[in-house]
Amino acid sequence: MEILKYKLISTDLDQLVNYLADHLPFDYENHGRDMSVLAQEEYHLRSTSTQLNMVIAKRQEEYILVDIMGSAGGSGMFNSDFGTEMGYLKTAFAVLERFVEEHGYDIEELEKMD
């Protein structure tokens, strides 16, 4: 599993989630007042495995925490994902980065989880 964590200086969760849903494919969405979960299942022929891609956005006091995850993309004896998990993270971050630039928000990368 690969995870990137960000802190977006904004409180407009709906604006962020709508932008992500317009620019990334999701099979599942669950929205609450202060949190949204967006998920996509993606099959990769090269690794013959199905990968779960998720974005979780949670509104805090004056910011939104955004977790981007790619998981279960590996298969075989070495559990190799051939870079598909990190590839999803890069794609999702590029969309998040465009959102930040278009709306003039600040974003900060948080420590990676081990």
C-alpha cells in the first residue's frame, strides 16, 4: 500500500470533492458533513491483480486533510505492483495540484506513514 497525505488550507470540502470527482474516475462515493470517501477498483493486466484506489478528504478546523491511497496492486511471489500504486498517487496528486493552483489555495505534504 502506498499513501500520500496532504493538508489543504481551505474549508470548502464540497468544492474539493466535486473537483476530484470530475477529474478522476470513482466507482464509490460516500459523503458526510465533514468527510468524503472516494474509491475506485482498477484491474491491472500486467500484475493480474485488482487495485483499490482511494481518496479520503476530511474537514478539520481551518483545513482539509487529504489522504491518497493505492493498495492491493501487487501479486505473485514478490507481491510486485509494477509501480501501479505509486502511479495512481502521482495521477491523483496532479489533479489535486491543479485544483490548488486554480483556486489559489496552499497545500502542505504531511509525513508519510511507514
